[in-house]
Amino acid sequence: MWSVLWAAVRSKAPYVTFPVAFVVGLVGSQLERFLRGDPPATAQEEKSISEQREDRKLQEIVGEDVTKVVSLKDKLEFAPRAVLNRNRPEKS
């Protein structure tokens, strides 16, 4: 008789444990929300990292004259030395 009872319990275990686990999870979730309180509204409207980076770059640019750049003619070396002067001796 015990073997029949254990076989029935084993076969019906998923049908019993899922609702129990669901209820325990729901109660725990509601208890945590009650203890911690609702999340602040600003957390949902937070900017992404790329938007924060763009805002920071814009703040750095404010006040600078972006039209004044160094021309390529004025730059003496515009490429790494290892690329262009690899096999050439150093100029004196």
C-alpha cells in the first residue's frame, strides 16, 4: 500500500509543488515590496550610458571654439612612427 501511495505522490508532485511555489513567491514579492517601498520614479526614467556620455561631451565642448583645429600641415607626424619609418634610419 505504501508503494502505491509513494508512486501517486511522485507522479503528482509537479502539480502540487508549482502552485505552492507560486504562492510562496507571490507572498515574498509582496512582502519585499511592502518592506522596501515602491521604487523611485526616476529609476525608470534614467538615461542610458550612451546618452550620459553624449551629455558629458556636450558639457565639455560648451565655451570652446570648435572651429579652431590644428591643420594637418602643421602636424609633423600624423601617423605612428612604426608604420611609416620602420626601415628608415632616423633623421639627424
